[in-house]
Amino acid sequence: MYHPHLLSLPAGQHPDLLIACEHCDALHVRAALEAGERAICLRCGAQLYRDSTRAYRRLLPLVVTAVILMLISNMHPIVAMDLKGTRMETTLWGAIQVLYAEDMTPVALLVFATTLLLPLGELLMMGFLLVPMAQRRMPRAFHYIARAILLVRPWGMIEVFMIGVLVTLVKLSTVAQVLPGVALWSFGALVAVLAAILSFPPRDLWRHLDADITHDVPAAPRNGVISAPRSHYPTATAQGLLACHACDLPSPMVLEGTRCPRCGATLHHRKPASMARAGAFLLSAYLLYIPANLLPIMVTQSIFGTQHDTILSGVIYLWLSGSHMLSLVVLIASVIVPLLKMMILTLLLFTVRHRSTWRLREQTRLYTVVELIGRWSMLDVFVVALLASLVRAGSLATITPGAGALAFASVVVLTMLASLSFDPRLLWDNLDAPPPPIDSSQAEHARTH
């Protein structure tokens, strides 16, 4: 871990030597990092960047491996089930088709996008860029593709889907013989490979492109850290700069609304309409959270009758069946995490609205937590999709998605949109704002008394 110093560069230095913290706007001078090191913002404690040289060198083989594993995972059954002589099996695509057939088109599209379309699209886009970069050539449409990777990454949920498969296996193992399929093992390997790929930040593609193809920008030397009160840290705004949200390049404030000179993205001082958009998404999530937990998320029809299961009843079922760990995982991911995300976002919006400067570092950390845990709430949606595609044994048993599945999926998407819309730098703008002017009559009254 390394704390880059806060210094003003002499005129004429390359702007790549500067980096503005995307959480608090503090302006730092980049330093060359050792293998495995991370640069941490002195002001808010968030990670600024990390050494990605080793990850970049192994990125292309990992991307090729991930594409092969994804193809295998979608060509073979994930799991098979034998229920009283009736054999049923499912693939990821089969689960999506069942959701579509049950008039759950929005949920089907969400599962398709988060487990197949967007993860595969990101891998193909990265491969399209990395092959010419490995040959020290400028990739075609690099600007657009690199920005697209940045947009789709938060929505890939293969690892969440894998946990959903494990929960499904436990649920079915008490009523039928469950046989793991080829795709189960390939999905497990895919999760491990994707974890290594996701450790590489998409924004670092710009720096490696500069270093490998155009020019190598020297890093600032490590000559110590300047300590200062947090209210006096130099910020990009105070220096008349704004950072591009796509490639991190600092640009003069006068260029706001124009295109970034490096990547072509539109430059904004802060995320446009951040408070209004985040508030609207959050309010909608609150309204749907109640039906998401009260309405049945799946309906089971069998020779014993019809059973309506909510999220909480599924947690209770796992606990009573002895799967205490998975029961806690589902409880945390599907009940506690969505509510926790909404409460944290409410606190952040309240802080900005009331111009509070209370515990800004802690609130910034809470925002990073929301970013990390956002997609794990999709766990129950994946479980329902798998169960609905597997348990279709006619008169013996049939599982169909309930209305709660659509409401719950909507809550997950809305909370993710709210966190992506919120700009954490607004929290620190309250600290950086100048004090309100003192009325002249009040000042005169103070002097006389």
C-alpha cells in the first residue's frame, strides 16, 4: 500500500502525472508502484489505482480461456435431476427460455443480460483490444470499446449465478437425486478465471495503450507525503481541473461539456443530475421492496397441492433442512443486503442535501461497500430461474416464477442504478465549499457588542 503525495506540478508537466480521486476529488501525483501495491487516497482512504502490469501481461490468455469456458458452460447441462423416474436437466439458456415462457420477459432479459450477453460481450471486447495491443498496434475503435467495457462490467454476475446453482442443488437434494452436469464444473472454473480478469481495472487500458503504443509517461518520484488537514487538501476543482470519468485524464475546467481529448467521452465536473436520478431510483426501490418480500417469488404445484414461497420462507426452508450456511447466505444477499444498500444511499443523499460534513471518510467507505455488494442481491432471481427450468415433471411437480420475482429483480436493478448515479464527490464538496458570506449588518452588530 502506498500513499501518493499531494503536490502541485510545475507548468508543462504531462497531465498523466496527476490523478483525481473519484470519491473525494483530492488531487494526487502518480507514483510508480511495486508489484502488488495499491495507491490509497490520503483524504478519503479510497483506492486510487494499483499496479496492474502483471495483470495486464496475463490478461489476454485469461480472456481466451474465459471465452472457451463460457461456450462449454452454455453447451452442456448445469445440473440434472431424477424425480421418481423422471429425468430433468437444464442449461442457462433453458432457464432463460422458461422465464420467457412464463410471461416473465423482464426477468428473462435481466438473467440473459447479466449471465450471458454482457459477460460474453465484455470478454469479446477485451479480446478485440488486447490482440492488436499485444502486437503494439492501435486497436480499431479503441475509444468506444474501452468505454463500453467500463459501462458493462458492473452488470456481469456469473459468480452470483454460481452461488445460485449451489443453493438450487441444496434445495433439490432433499426431494430428488441431483446429478452435477459438465457445465457446473466449467462454470466453477469460469468464476475463478473471471476473478483474475476482474482484478484488472478497465481504466488502466488507457495507460497501457499509452505505454505500449505511443509513449511511456514517467511516474513521479516517491519523495514523501504532505500531510494537511482534510479541508485543505488540494482538489481537482480548486486547481481548475476535472477528471474524465472514462480514462481519468485531468482536463481544464473550461472544457466541461466537451469531449475528453484522450478518450472522447463527454467531460462533466460531477455526474449529471446525480442527486435527482439517485433519489428517483432509490424511492422506486423502496416502493418495490415491500411487495418483493411479501409476494411469492415462486409457486410450486404438486400432487400435494400448491405452495407459494416468499424469500423468507425459502430462507427458513434451507435452515430447517440443515443447510445453515446457505440459509445465511440467502438471508444476507436477498433480504439484508438490499435493505442495507437503500439505507446507506439514503444516508448519503441526506448528507449531501443538508450539506453535512459528518464522518465523510466513513460515509465514503460505505459507498464503496454499496458498489461491491450491489449485484449479490440477484441470487434469489437466479435460484428461481434454475428451479423453474428443472422442476417441470407434469402432475408430479412444477415450479413457476411468482410476481415477487419481478418485484425483487426490479429492486436489485434500481438500487444498482441509484448507486451508479450517485456521485460521492458531492459529499466532500460540502467540506470544500467556502463559508457563507456574513451579512454586513450582522458583522457591524458583532463588532459593537
